[in-house]
Amino acid sequence: MDFLKDIIFEDPDKIGGSIKATIQKTGKIGFSSGAEEFMGLKDTPYFKIGFNSENAGEIIYMVSSTTEEGAFKVSKAGSYYYINLKNVFDRKGIDYKNKSYIYDIRKENSERAEFFILTKRKK
């Protein structure tokens, strides 16, 4: 059993929950508890939100911001964090009322900022 000394075992208490976001039927994008920790939502009051010019509902870009200018406010209801993007989704033609939009979240870094890429899950 010497091979076990080289294995690093994962601790389920340190993994957190699923890191995802979901567009609700109300037009709010809600974040899982795993996403809350991963994205630092508790300490981030605003996010700038962007879309690829094609396939607006497939990928969402989020850059944290400390100011309100050009950014959307992170709100909290109970233990649930969300951003109200109803008007944006409506303008982009994202049919959140009739379709399911669940996104996996990953973190990226550029020279200027850390940002998040939300990629729509394939069914």
C-alpha cells in the first residue's frame, strides 16, 4: 500500500457546493452557494455584465466592480444572491420564461482584471 503515500485525498467539507448560476423565470440570475464563495459575492457589490455578440444566451462575462457606474448591483434575499437582469435578457431575446438556462462558472485572469465566464450547460 505504498502507492497511497503519493495520493492527495479530497476533503468534501472544503469543496463547497456546485458552482453554477441559473436564470430564474423572473429574469434574475441567481447564484448557488458554491458560486457565492467562488465569486466572492458577499464582498462584491457590483458586476459589469457582457455578452458575446453572437449567441447572447450561451456565454455571459462578469467583471467585479466596486462602483455602480456601468455595473449591476448584487442583491441578497435570505442566503440567496442574485442580479436582476430581466431588462437585459429581454433586450437580448433570451427566452428565460420558457427555457432553462443553467450556467457553469469559471474564473479567468487578464492583465487588467479577474473575471468570470458563465457557460450555458448543454442538455
